[in-house]
Amino acid sequence: MKFSILTAVTAAVMTVSFAFGAVPARPEPLTSPESMPMLPALSSTRGNAQQIVCQINRERSNRYLSPVFLHRTLSDAALSLGQRYADGNLNSAYFDRVFNSRIAPLGSNVYSSYKVLGTFANDDDYVVRLEQSIYDTLFARTLDAIGIYENSGTYTIVLASGLRDRPSSVDVCPNTTTQYSPPGDTPSPPSNIENGIDLPAFLCAINHERTNARTDAFVVHTALHNEAWEQAKQMSQLGHYTVDGPRKVDESIYGQHVNMKELYWVAGDSFHNVNSLVNVLMSTYSSKVLDPKYQVIGVAQKDGFWSVIFGSLYRSVRARNSCPLTLSDVDYTS
């Protein structure tokens, strides 16, 4: 169930836009406040999702409520909503699109809401104002998870209850930046599949990592994208992954007279879903994924073999939609 009531409130230092809904109560296990770890200081940080959820969980524990966890899909949704808000185009119809494409597949009885608040000098000020703004939702017994996005002191939070999948245990204060991803595949709309992969979901996830590193989002380059598909097909035929032929990535791309300053490509044979691929890229090739000199990307998978090609152009390009919902929202260049 989605809640998409949009309200604008203007104050001296902030503009608020949010959707909310009442959530039915249900019993939850209690967490002892005495067992809480020390809370990191928030006053000097901005956009630290782990510390924000730690603060929220401490306040929930004080009310004998179970802790919530950071959910990658909800954070991706927060990114999409937050950037739409920054562009001045956030409305209830767009939240409906985000809910239907990203959040609804997380469970048959999912309740979700979001709120945008800004601007704040630090996370501590934000959490204080958040608790005042959506007290009933933030401290609902049924709340399972949240996702957070921050840009220039404006915060977007997406909250959800009724999730089908949860981690086996939830830390009050996360000790890792890795956010929870549901096990297995979440069905993708067939219309979102390109080169064997849910391209909008992939771009949303990998651009979320780039945004957290204050790096511009990737734009899909048609030549790189097409070559990634040729590489995936080649590996499927060979029965093993390769980054060195017999079809050569650089020879194939430069042979098309593509004006590319630099290329870097990786491949593997372990594709399961978008989240697993992004996890591999971030755990092994994060220096390349987050390198601002790489502006464009191509990606493909076939029969579990995947190929990702990064490129650096002699010109500047900029993505309009860092977290596209459909293929029609994807930014391409050539």
C-alpha cells in the first residue's frame, strides 16, 4: 500500500514535502536500552546514513521498540525522490511510479512513506527535526526499514513496513556501510531489461554509490553498451569469462572511431541480480566505479556472464536521471 499525499510547508529555513500514512500496530520484540552501544557524534557530519539510523534506533529503544535497518532499495528510492525534489519536479504521481517500480515488489503488504526536509547543517539537527515531523511514523511498532539520501543539507527518507524479507539480525548501530539487499531476485519489469539486465535498477544502484562519493552519475554510452553485450555473448559461447579476447574491447570500440580518452573493462561469471553485480563491483573495483574521470558506462549479462565497460570522454556529459525508473528515463550518449 502506498501513501502519496503531498504537502508543502514553508518555514524560515526549510521547505518540507512529504507523504505519510497511518500504519496498524503489531507486537514487536523489545530491545533493552541498557544494551545500547555508545552513539557516534552527529554534530560534525552530514549524510551519514549509518549514524542517522543509529540515532533513530536509540530513540526507538528508549520507547521499547525494535531497531530498523538500512535497506538498499529504499535508499535508491530516496535518491530518486530527493533528486526529483531538487529539480522541482517531485509530486505524488512520481512517488507512485517509484513505489510501483521499486518498493511494491518487496512484499505483498508493504506500507511506504517518504519525507523531504531541509536544509540542515548536520545530521544531528536533521534527526531532531525528523522526530518532530513524523513522530508517529518513525516510532511505529511496525516500521521495518528506512532509506536515506542527503544532498547539500536536504534529506530524503523513505520508510517501509510489511517487508517480505529482513536480515536475520538487526544491529542498533550498523558497523558497516553495506545496506541490506533482499536475497534472490526481485522480479524486474520486462520492459526494463536491456542487454540481459534491469538497466534502470543497475544505474540507480551504482549511481547511488557514486552520489555517496560526491561523484557525478554515469551516463550510458551506446558504443560501450553495445560492446558489453558482445563481450557477454562471447563469454557465453566460450563457457568462461575473459577480458582479453578473442574479441578485444579496446580494438572493437576504437575501431568504430569512438572518441574516447580512456577505457577500463571488467567481466565475471557470477551474475545473479543487479545487487550482486554492484556488490562485486564495489568490493573489487570501487576505485574505478567511483573515479570521476569515468563518466560513461556500458553493461550486459548473458547466461550469468557479465561485462562492464567504463569510459572517459574528452567532453563533459551529465545524467538527468541518476536513478531512472524505466528505460525511457535512462540517459544515453554516443
